[in-house]
Amino acid sequence: MKSFVYPAIFLQDKEEQVIRVLFPDLGLTTDGAFVEEAFLYAKEALKAYFVYVQKYDLDFNYPTEFDKVYSQAKNNEIVMLINADVTKKDVE
């Protein structure tokens, strides 16, 4: 099993009334109706991304240090670490 841990930025989109999630190192985005849902979708999106990367042996960006992403976040943004575990079975 391989574990991948990346910082994600959570931001309230007031126009569409959703929580947007961005993985700045991967250009990967998702959203949810509330923070907990957005967190779960972020975990699923990160796992799907790395299943694909592992299956096709693709290059990917390494995660930026949490403190660097956190220090650059705006006042209305929440930064969290999201993890995804990818097993051999997931890739087959």
C-alpha cells in the first residue's frame, strides 16, 4: 500500500453555496455542500487521482510543505492535509 498526503485548500463559494476544495500541487478540485462532505469528496478525488497515476506509471508533483501552503492561505481559506491510501488491488 502506498499513502499519499497532500495539503488542500477549502473555500466557501457563497454564490453557489458549496465548499470548494483545491489541491494546489495537483490542480485537482472538488466540492461539497458542507465541510465534512467536501473533505470526503477530497479524499475520494485524491485516491482516484493516485490510482490512475499508479496504474499508468505517471509522473506527479510532490506535496508542498503544509506550513508553506498554510502561510499563503487567505483569511477565508482553511488548509487541511488529505490522505489517500492506494493498494495493489485498487490499481489492478
